Amino acid sequence: MSRKCDQGGLRVRFGATLLLAAVALGGSAAAAPALEDVARGVTIDSSRVSVSGISSGGFMAHQFHVVHSEHIMGAGIVAGGPYYCAHGKILDAVTRCSQFVMLDCLALKLDPKLCGRTDLAPKNRKQVERAARASFDEARKQETAGKISPLAKLQDAKIYLFSGAYDEIVPHGVMDALFHFYADPDKAAVRQGNIDYNGTFPARHTMVRDSFAKPAGSVVGNCALPPTPSPPSDSNAYIDDCQAVATMHEARNHCRCPPAATPGAGSGATCPPADKLAVCKDLKDVDLAGAIIERIYGPQTLQGGRQPVDESELQAFDQRQVFGLFSNIPYNALQNASMAREGYVFIPASCKQEGRQCALHVAFHGCRQGGMTDYRSGHTGNLFAKYAGYNEWAKANGIVVLYPQIQARSASVPLNPRGCWDWWGQNYTHTGYHTRDGKQIKAVAQMINILAGGQELLRIPPE
């Protein structure tokens, strides 16, 4: 297709025909290698497989955990929500489980009171408990039908939950319902001490990383930021440098508060009233990827700290070959599930040493973070796989990180303009999306099985 147009329209059309034929067959000359080839020489400890995710990836990570809990030892959920939160309906997904409709309404400068009517998320303890109960009842129903793992397998899981204090997209009540799903004795009953829930950290809807310039020895360490889009656009990677966010809050509130956050402190300005001091007080350093890994695998696992990572260490693989296992027409199956052409996997060099067993962590990106990088369309592409913070910890501690990818699709079925994982079903992958039958769940399960040496670790139903 690089030939000049003056060489003849027939030749161009013939080349296009060959290209379409190659795509239809599920492969092309420029395709990334198969996951089996990328992971050759790697041995995964099947007892140390875990998941995490942010936003739609947070919903998906929890959903995947519930479906395959007998082989998933832990989960980290950032700005996600409970199983079957959307009840299989798009409208519930954007009103009860997130605030997309309200935010879009306000962006159009419509009546705030009218917009507020679309905010149907849980707002008090009774509503939170009702949402958690409905979620677990659906899980129990699918357990009875044999569509998910036994729910008792969740009890020993290690869980890390995070809801930023300034998250405008996924309400705290939704995350609270997720906490009750895991923690309540009449639900998943995860063992006491196995859950961390951070719901007060002053962050936006973002994957928090870096430090707040604490003294040497007490910080996570500085990390590279995702590159600024060029030309600038409304693209948002949903990955934040903590120091930058702290500076933003200080500027917004016209003060620089000391740790005690006393009124009147700062650079000649007056701090906010006592009930607003949280936006300006000294912030604790946090790195969500590290916090999630530590919660799941234990503090002793991270004694190796973190190591610098080169982007070349993140390897692409052909997701079409994985997804093609479930259909006679791989490309059509790919379209139906909105899976991107390529997925990514980070494999530390130490994990290819003979006799070394490594843990496996699956990290689900959020909306607008997957597929191919393309700022022109307002999507940030695979920046999550590069900059979310997992790879530095993984390299130092012998953890393989799998980054399955979703591609935004706005001009074909399914309509998925933000490139989100399917946690609502309707007009996406439809019924069964939250069970072993879910197309995306099956694809990721197969990726895990491939990395586990081809064994059928996670059960995958036939078509």
C-alpha cells in the first residue's frame, strides 16, 4: 500500500483486496507474534495469579475475579464497582454505576437540577447495602447455574480498593457497595485483614503514581509521566503524577498548608474552612500499582523495590490469534468483542531464567486507555501498559504483567466509542458477559492459560 497512486488504480485496488483478505483470515505480514512465542521460556506459578484495573477495567477486574475466583488469588480495584452493577443495561451503567450522563449533561450547560436527576448511584448506607445485596444475589444465581466459580473461593482473596476523593466519574457509593460485596459476612465474607480500602486520598479518577517529594527513603520514587499529546487535545490518560496534583490543589485553594493544616497557614493566603482542609493538607505518598501488588502478594514480595524499565521491554502480541480460538471467523469475533489487534505483556528477564517461577498479574486498562495510541481521536492508546506503574515493580520482583486491550469502536457494532471493557452487556457482548461465557472473559482466560504453559488453568466453555 506504499506504492504511489500514479502506478494505477487497478494495482491499488488489488493491493487493498489482498489486505482485506489477510485481515479476514486473522493475520497479516505485519502482525505481532503469538503470545505463545512471546512467552516462550516463562514458567508461571499457577497459585499466584491476580488481577486489577481502573474504571471500566476496575469493573472488569472485579467481574473476572468473581467468575474465576478459584484461580485468582487477589484483586485490586481502582474506581470500579460491584458485580452486575449495571444489571445488563447501558442506562444503569451510566447513571447508577457511574456519572457519565450527569457529567455530559453539565458539560452542555443544562439545568444542574435536571442533570442531577440522572445521578442514581447509592448515596447512603441503606442504598449501598441494597446495591451490594443485589450484586451478590446475581452472583449467587450464576454460581447455582455453574457459570462462575464457587463464591466460597473469594474468602481467602487479597483485596485492594481505591476511590479517589475527587473522583467525578465513579461515585464513592458504588465503591462502597463493592467493599460490602467482598467484606460482609453474608456475602463474599473475605477474611478480616485481607482488604484495604482507601477512599480518602485526594485524587481524581486516575491511576495515581509517583510521590509527594517526601524525604529520601520514604518515597516510592519518581516515575516518567505519559507524554503530553501533540498537538494538545482533550485526551486524558487517567494517569496522574502525584506531585503535579498536589500543586494543582494548592493553586486551586490559594494556600500551602502544613501537615497540621491549620487555618491561616500558607503563603499569605487563608486556608479553606476546617471542613474543606482535606483538599489542601499534606498528602501521603502513594503508588497504586505498588499498593495493589503489595496487598495481593505481601510486603515481603516487594523487598526488591522497583527498577527502571525501558519501553522496549513491553512486548506486543497478536490478540486476534487468541480470540480466534473461539470462532471459525476470527476477525468477526474480534469485532464483536471490541478486542484490539494487539495486547501487551511485560516479562522481566529474570522470569525467563530456567527454573524460575513467576507470579502473573493481569492489569485491565480503563476507558480511553487501550488499543492503538491515537491522540487525534481523543484516545490515549496503550499508555496504561507503559505508564500505569506496574512494570517497575514487576521487573524488580519477578512478576509477569499481562495487559489485554480493548479498541474503541464508534463506526461499527458494537458501539464502543470510549474503548471500555464490557461490564454492562446490552448492545455490547450481550447476555452472559459477566460469566464464563462472556467473550472478553473467555479471551483473557485463554491468555492466562497460554502464559500458564498451555494448561487449562481457567475453565473456558466451548462456543
